[in-house]
Amino acid sequence: MGSIFEIRRNDTVQVITGRDKSKQGKVLKLLTARDRVVVEGINMVKRSQRPNPSRNIKGGILEKESPIHISNIMLVCPECQKITRIGHRILDDGTRQRICRRCHSTLEK
């Protein structure tokens, strides 16, 4: 069973360690079973693709994103534009809302 993810699809995140350190991108996919995320333009790898004329696929060497561990990224606050930890605020109706730990603004769109 995977951990509870604070990061969601379409969040802007920044890599804090590794080959792509300090690069930012949008979360494309969450792989909760392996505690990994796929981020747009981060951790690019080259894969060879065989041509398939029936599906109109050209062959060659493709570059695609590979998953990166959740511990190697941090969320970028849309208000203050800084990397931040994620806090929670419980509203009057009982729903939880994600907030920025730096500027205390809401992270919900």
C-alpha cells in the first residue's frame, strides 16, 4: 500500500536533488504504488521505438519522461512562487484544504 500523496496532478513542482535539480515542471501522472511521479520535462530518458505502419508510428529514438521519487520534489506555491511544504486547513463545513506553509495561501484552484 502506497503512502498518502500531498501532491496532485497538474501541480507545479521543483526537483530538489539529482540530475535535474532546480528544474520545474507540471505533474503528469502519480504512481502511488511505487511512491513516484512523472513530471513534464524532468528525468528524460531515451527509448528506441520500432516503426508500426498500421498505427502510423514512426520508428527512431524517442525522449520521454520517466518517474522520479516523490521525496526528490517539492511543491511550488502559485502565490509566492517558492518551494514549500504543504499544510492543511479544515474549513467550517469539515473539508480539508491544502495551504502553503510559507505564505498561508490556499493551493486549491
